[in-house]
Amino acid sequence: MATTFNNTVYQAGFAGTDDGAPSASFQIDDASRNPLTVNGTVNAAGDPITVTGILPGATTSSTTTFYATQFDNPSMIQFTDTQSGANAASTRLVLSNSQVFGSGAANRTRFTSDGDTSLNSYSTPTVCFTTGTLIRTSQGDVAVEDLSVGDLAITSSGASRPIRWIGSRTINCGRSSQPSDVMPVRIRAGALGTNKPVRDLVVSPGHSICLDVLGEVLIPASVLVNGSTIVQEDVDSVTYWHVELDSHDLLIAEGQAAESYLEMGNRGFFARSTDDATVTDLAAKPDGDAGTRTHADFCRPFHDSGALVAFARQRIEARAVKQGWQLAGTDAWADVYLVADGVRINPEVSGLVARFVAPAGSQDIWLHSPTSTPSKLGMGADIRRLGLRLSELRLDDSWDAREVALDDPLLCVGFHAVESDGTTIRRWTADKARLPAALWSDDDRTLVIRLDPVNAALPRWVMSADIAGDALLVEQNRSAA
């Protein structure tokens, strides 16, 4: 499956370099100190990407072409600045979904390939922060974390308005009782129109975006999620920032009009702010409940459902299709794997049955799979993120293998409720389903999964590799002109 970088921003510390030819293992020498913007589509070793910004170890900004190597793992992917990849004096670049550390650090990062040279383990990126979002000010576009109270923000009308309050908080998404309330929404560059946004814009799920739908309206980002150009991302943690003016207005974030902060009963979500000693409310959410509170102070009409929202979603989907996204049925086992104690295990597949062999002594094992949401596919009102629909789960593949009941109470994290027609039990997974150590014995090393023959997996949005490559060529030609 192609790995696509579409104005993907890797914040400081999430990229690293080392001298030498591509290899399966080495330690990072230099970690990035500035954001890097990456574009390109990787299907195989040798495919090019462009990286714009100050590279790790460099002092000036540049746009550099790197080439994919055959090495990756679920969290990191390795590139080289020489197309052949054989030059011992080349520079190896690692793009990472977790922070990396270079020479001199006590926990210096080591890149290690997972041994699968098909270059299909990595997905971009699993760690993303709203830190780094560019907000338009009288001094130009400024990263939100560098703003200060009193700075003049430029609103969508062109007015200059002083910032009166800035709040921020880093939240562990995995500890939330309702992850969908805190997981960030990524609006890909160009998803809403030409240069709207100009780069990927990452916001909290309830943050309202301004769209011109028979006049300007505010729509929460979560309502616009479509599984292709606008997605909600599963991350370990995220840092949210909110910028408040004297009254509600439209800031320009990454070139896209988006609301400023409006007090909706959740100021306590934020940690100590820039001008007070607000006590953090650990139970609060990043967004106020805009749907149930008065909208009298909103700067534009607010909609989170109804005909206008449906019309906006139709336009966004039509644009996504024009950009090369396709809703297609895929191999149910595509991008499905186990992780046992940090080791990725790919399946041995035969039709609707997959067999995984875990290392002896493995503790908790996680089943990873891509997901689709029926309500985002026009397949009803179901808002669950669905991965695989299981019909059988057993340990070992011998004739007397031990079957695990799909309604076993140990199957709780990452599993949706059991479905039964009275005779047959089925169960959907989410994107990460936990198979706890209590299920396993010393002799059980093999997991066998059988999928429901009627509905093994839902269709998924995929990007046409040909169209993605053409788009990249156009962008490269535009940059060179």
C-alpha cells in the first residue's frame, strides 16, 4: 500500500539523520530542530519525496529530494539523498512518529528495520501535534505556541485584533473514556478548496471551521470527517492550543478560516495559561458542547447537522474524488498485523483465514487493522470505527486447537459489542484490539482468525497512486518555475 506525504509536517524532534549508506540498523546522529514539510508518494524503494525546511544538522532551509530505501518499521521510515542508495557518503533520513534523539543524548535513538523489505509497515504519521499550526498575525504567519497575549491576529475579514488569552494542554488520548472526544482531526491540504488549508491543519474535534455554504457558516471539524481528506487520527497524545480575542471571530490557520476560542464552559481544560493561574480540570474536554449551548455569541451561524452540513460534505467528497481518492473494497487483510512486545507479526493468509505466529513468552498482543466508519461512507448512521468482523478466534492451529469465545470478557479493549443472530456470534474490532496475556499459555504461540464471510471488512477510501504521482509532479514543476 502506498505511503503518501501530502504537505505532512514533522515537528522538531520527529526526524533524524545519520551518515552512511542505507542499512537495517544505526543510531541517529542529528535530530531535527525545526518543522519539516514532506511531499511525495512511496510505493517501493527508490521512490522520491521532497523535504522542505532546515534539515537535521543543517543551518539553512532547503528543499531536498530524498529516495525511499527498503527499510521501515511501524513507527519509522528511512530515506537516502542518493538515488542509488549505494554511496557510503550519503545521508540517511529517518521520519518518525515518535520523538528521536541524536548524539549526546542519554537515550540516543536507534533506527531498526522490522526485516520486511516490502516497505509497507510505516503509516504517516501516528503522532501529530497541533503545536506548530501557523496563525496569521500582523507580523506574518506565526506558530501558535509562539504567540503572546497582545499580539495582533489577522481575522478573515482582514481586521487586526489583539489576543487576550492563550491556553494549552497536552492530553494523553489513550486514557480518555471517550477517545473520539479528544482525538485530533486532520484536514489535509486542499481538502476544502485551493490552498484551503495550504498545509495540513490539525484541530480538536469540536473546533469549528468556517465554510461558505450559501453564506459563511461554522461547522465542527468532527462532522466533516470523511475518511479521506479529513480524518480523525488515533494518537497517543496531542497538544491543543486555543487563542481568544475580545469576542468570537475567525482566525486564519494554515490559510483556512477557523474559529477563535469562545468560552463554552471548558476553560478549566487548559493548564496554566499566559495570564492567569487557571487550575486544570482533568475531566474537562478540549471543546465546549457547542451543540447544546447558546450560539448567540458565535460570529457566524453554527451548524452541526442538517441540510447545510450534508451539502458541505457532498462538496468536500466531490473534491476528494477529483483529487484522486476512491472508495473501494480492499483485501480484508491489507495492512493487518499483530504487535507482540513491540515486534510486528504479519499474517499468513488463506482466503478469510489468517494465521499469526507470536514469539514464545509474548505478553499482551495487539491486533492492528485499518478502519472505516459506516456513517462516513453513506452506509447508515453507525458512527463506530470498524476494523475486522470476526467469526472465529482460536489459539494454535492443530485439530484440537483451543477456541476463544468471541464474547469472552477478556476481549474488551478494542472490541465492539458482540453481535448475534441467535445462532452465530460475530464481533467487530476497532483499529487496535488487545489480546491480553491471560488468554495465552506457554504452549500457545499461534493465533488463527477467521472473518465473517458476509461482511469481513468495510470499503475504505484509498488514493490512486497514479493521480497522487501526477499531483506531486505538478507541484514539483510549480516549485521549479
